[in-house]
Amino acid sequence: MPKQYYIEVIPVVELLAHMENTLNNPKYAPLTETDGSGTLCPTSEDAFQFVKKIVDEVAPAFEGRYFHCALDESAVVGKAESAEAVKARHRAGVCDYYTRLNDLVKSHGKTMMMYADIVLNHPGVMNMLPKDIVMMYWNYADAPHYDGFDKLARWGSDDEPVGIWIG
């Protein structure tokens, strides 16, 4: 129905942080980065298989071109379960997770979107990621100019947009 009104519905599914309601369930607690956190461990194969089940179920339910994986506010990553991998690979462990998600989303014929706060806060991370991921800049404050948005616009590919959200 939205298509007839030229509306594209894009699912936004938290696939790293903001998963408290799910990860508080004892069945999923072993998938966390830190005990009691709402953040998955990005280097855990079990956590990735759980996320794969989510994407495999949700992606086909939407006709649109995009699938938004969120991935914002995951500052706890690298503090516990993934600490060794993140330290050894200088945040590349997180980039591996983002890249695997991108491949998974593409396997459903969709383009991955993600919030860019973590990417912008760790210099060099953007250069480790596929250029076909659509980065979404967000900020809670209104401002006349956003430097982060400019960085993303320079990084992005020529054919994919960079989005902005102001809360």
C-alpha cells in the first residue's frame, strides 16, 4: 500500500546496541558484550547467527531497497568479550561485524544503512568499511552546520545517499 503513495518503508532493526529487552532474556544473555548490557558481542559467532535469523526473517517482509541495521551507541564494544579482538585489530573486529552484516543484507537484495556515530568517533574505521553502506548522521541538537555530515558525504559513494536525523 505505501508504494502506491510513493513511500518506501525502511525497517530499522537494532542489531548491536539497544537490545536490552532481548538480551535480558536468559536465553540470549550469553550473546552480550558485557554482563547485563544491551549490546551484542560483535565477535561472537553465536551472536551473529542470532542476528542472521532476525535479518532473514525481517528483510523479506519489506519491499524497499534499504535495511537499516542501526548499530548506534555501541560504546561498550571492546570493553569485555570482544576486547582482545578489538585491541589486536584496532577496531577492525567491529568493522568485520559491520561488513558481515552488509553482506547479509545484500544477500536479501537490499542496501544496508547504519547510524554513523561510532564510525565518526573512531578515525580510520570508515576506510575499513564497504562504500556501499549508507551512513546516517544523527545529532540530538539543532545546529547551523554539522561537521560529521560533511565527513560522511566525502566518504560515501557517488550513487548512495548519506542521511541526516536530528532528534
